[in-house]
Amino acid sequence: MCPPHFTLSSPPLPPPTCLSPPPPTTLKIMSLILLLSFLFFFGHYGSASPTVQTLDIKPQYFNPKLPPKSLSSSKKFEGSSDLVNLRYHMGPVLSSPINIYLIWYGKWSPSQQLLIKDFLLSISTVNHRAAPSPSVAEWWSTVSLYTDQTGANISRSVLIASEYSDRLYSHGTHLTRLSIQEVIATAVRSKPFSVDHKNGIYLVLTSVDVTVQDFCRAVCGFHYFTFPSKVGYTLPYAWVGNSGKQCPEVCAYPFAVPGYMGGGGPGALSPPNADVGVDGMISVIGHELAELASNPLVNAWYAGEDPTAPAEIGDLCEGLYGSGGGGGYIGQVMRDREGRTYNVNGRRGRKFLVQWIWSPVLKACAGPNALD
């Protein structure tokens, strides 16, 4: 039915074009078509299928330029070089499955302990569903290229064999290099902590309130072997401290930058797990474990002629985390939607930022997030 036509001006307007309403059967057909279209659209595009989820699939890549560390002297060699005289000195490497004996010295929160253990267990997580590429296990594959005189490679099997917590600071809140061996002796004498001559390495981690000889001034971590006079046995070990309150700009770099930069220079990067001290520790732990595996008794793989001050496979790549590193750049790394920086994936969805390792095959620093 058409509405009545009113002429309000001259010349008169033509009458409006009107359509007669469709018959009831046609209305039902049109309604059915609209309903089916609605169901198809939302059934196809509104489902939770992972194939159509596009958020955060591709991380953001960037290559930040940061100020240098303020207190430590870097021994890094960016890129490739035939001038790096890395040689094998006929000593053993950790070619058998590696059992880590963790010693927590001081007060640690369960979340901090879990984060570090997730990193250690990610070394052997080769399932790409559990830890997609670039992964911690792929990062360790560079370490596993090193062999002993029999041609046996460093093991890719890394397990946490046991843990010991010294919450009472049994050797005080200040440790020396020798008293760290006494911490290991205390743990070894306890039960069920054992002496593992064949496969064991001992990892001492000191909490944020513990000071250590040369910590922040010259070292962020180190590895060596215990003296029988201190521990009763010769055991490879490493120590790493939490620098979160003492010197994050040195030992948690690049998650903290020197204070003299103020607000006018490049800012610190956001740590992948929102813990500057522990995220910084993890890169140092990776550095020390790589060197401990390739030079456990300080007579295997290192550059230089002085075994008391060797340049090892981690030292050669200090401060390098991705392609294009050097000259103040850490290299191309990844950033998630929260702006947190990482270059490898671990188990249980963890992300970590770990420095590269010198490859004996490429004769260059290498990592799984390399662009070439």
C-alpha cells in the first residue's frame, strides 16, 4: 500500500514510487535465507579454531642500541673471526648425561626457583610443541658441537638430579671463592644430596642479599672445580648470583643500564619474565653452563695461553644476543605484545634472553634466532 501523496509546491512533485508488499510465502523464504547466512557467517568466522587466530603469532623484531656495561670488561668478538685462537687442550668435556645438583643459598621465592628450573629443563626439551623454535634446546645444540679427544660430543641430556636449600646462610651473607666450595661441602654432606663423580655438576645460586668476592666488580658468575681439601672430592661447579639489588646494570644487562645514562640515553629492555635479577641470572647461568660443559677442569676448550684466565666459548660472545650485534647493538631479538624481550623459547611457554655461544663449526658466535 502506498502512502497518500501531498503536493506542497509548484511545480508539483511526481508521486513516489512504491512497491507492493510481497506475499507471505516470499517473506518466509527471505527470512530463511537471512537466517542461514547469519549462521554460516558466525559459524565459519566466529569459531575458536586456532587456524584463524592471528593475534601474536609473529613476534615483533628489533635490534636495540644500548649503552655499554659500566663496570665489566667485555672480551666479546662479534661476528666471525679466524683470529680467535680457540683450541682444544686434551681435557674432558661433559659427554655423559649431565646431572645438575642445585644449591639454593639464601632466601628464594618458589616462583624464582621455578623460573630457573624451567630454563635448565628446557635445555633437553626438544619437542617443538613444548618449546617452539627458536628454543633453548636449539641454543644448547651449539654447545653440543664441542667434543673430547675421542670425538664424543657434549651431552644434550641435562637433568636436575637433586636440590638443596641453605635458607639459614650457614656460611654467612658474604662468600669468598673458597667459601663457596664450603657451601658445596655442606650440601654434599647432607642427605639425600650425593657425590656424583661421573655425571654431576654443582650449581650454587646465591640470593639477592648475598655478597660474593669480586661480584659486580669483576664477575657475575664463574665455574671451576672443588678442591679435595675443601669438599673431599674434585667436582665441577659453577656459581651465579642474583644482582637485582646490587648491580643489575652490570650483571642483569640489558634489563638494566648504567645510572650515568640518566633519562637521556637508550632505556633498559623489559625482561621476559618480569624479574630483572632472575632474568639476568638466567643468561649468566647459560653462559657458565656452556663453559663448564666444554671446559670442566679448565684443560679442554679455551682461547689464550693462560688457563687461569681463559677466554672460553661464552666469553667470546659476551653481550651478543642476535644477528647484527656489535658496536653497542645486542643483535636482533624478539619482543612480545607486552614489550618483553627474548630470543629463545622454553618449556611451559617460558621465554628467555640468553647470550650466543661461539661455534667451532662457523668460527663465529651463533644462536637459534640467527637470521642467516
